[in-house]
Amino acid sequence: MRLVDRLVRLWTVPLPDGDGAIAAFRQVYTDPVSINGADVSATSLLERAQSLQRALSDLRIELIEQIETPDRLVIVFWQRGRHVGTLETPLGEVGATGHEVEVRVIDVLTLTDGRISAVQVVSDNLGLAMQLGAVQLVQPRQSP
């Protein structure tokens, strides 16, 4: 199975707690892996994936673009699902809304010995927060 397919599966197919799930992450990622400059353990990655899977039902990833070299993989994708549980965002937690949401994400992945050793990720968190009603445009005040 291609690396990108294994990666998508890790984030979209529910994994149980325990050593088997952590081992699945260690087959795809180094432990730790650098994410936007911060070291993240395989255990933390598993917890992030499980949290996302609890927050979004019918979680799916649609690849838009993929560029691969021997030491880099760049993917651009839509991440979609129904918001059914608490979602952790950079602005804080957002309780379930029942809304169908989508967020565009760009991952630049550094590969070492066939595994992901670093990730630079950019996602449209503002767009997601707007879809969830967590933020909204404030109209400017009218001058008297």
C-alpha cells in the first residue's frame, strides 16, 4: 500500500487504543515526528487522530494534489465530515453542531527511510471555525 494511502487510513479509519494502534502510527511516522517545528510522539498522534474521529463522523479525505520526490511528499486535500462531537481548534473547543464541514489542508511531509519525519501543515482553521459558527464577521459600527 502506498504511503499516502496508509496515511489517509490512519486518520480516517477508527483505531483502538493500545500498542497495535501506536505501532500503526510508527510504521508511517518516525517517533517523534516534527509537526510545524514541535516534536510529537506516536502516542500523541494517535490521540489526535482518535479525537478527530470522535468529533467528525463519516470522516473522509479527498486528495486534490500530490507531488512526490524521494524525500518529500506534498499533499493538498479536503478533509470532510459531520461535526458530531467536541472539536479541538486553535481557538478552543467547539461542541457538536451536526454541521457537515470541510477544510482544505496542505501537508508538506519530509520522508526519512520511507517514514514521515517532519510535517509542515497549513489548514483553513478560520474557514472551519466559520462553518461551525464559532466565529463570525462583525459589522463595523456606523458613525453617528
